Amino acid sequence: MKITFVKKILADGSPCRKCGDVETRLIESGQMDRIDEVLIADERDPDSPGMRLAADLEVARAPFFVVDDGGERKVWTVYFKFAKEVFGGSEGKASDAARDILDDNPDLDYV
């Protein structure tokens, strides 16, 4: 099983805030050691490895994770769902998970 983490650099050259938050969670939980590859999706370079992979997989959000398990690839755009399904943990607080879901679905709003 190969796990790829794709994080984004914005058009102005700054790092994606959400990508940084997810990377911090990965490091603090020790999960980063289980990530096989980190790719950068640089908005300024459509040929950057992360941008090419996002285009190939038709992913429009970052960060995202790709798990290749013997030729079958699965994509996650929500860190908490990825961590639970791939690493088998229940990482983070419920409020963090809810915020991640809201960030991933701009059509939703707080109630």
C-alpha cells in the first residue's frame, strides 16, 4: 500500500492554511511516518506533480490523500475520514472533524 499526501501552494506563493493544519496533525500523531510520498500542487505551475495528479484524479480540493493498494486507487479530501479509514484511528476532536467537513463543503453552513 502506497500513501500519497498532496498539499497546495497558492497562486500568491503562500502555503495552503488547511494543508499546513493537516500536515501538523500528521506529524503530531506520528502518522507522517506512514506517508510514502508528499507532492506539492503549486497553483503557479500546472505541471507540478500535485497539480498533475489532481487533474488525473479530477480532485479540486487540497489537501488530499491517495492510497494505491495494488493498482486500485482511492482518494480522500477529508483528513479525519482518511485517518479513520486508513489508519483506523479516531483522530482529533469532533469539532475539528466538523470544521474539516464544513471546509470541504462550502455549500454547507453553521447552524
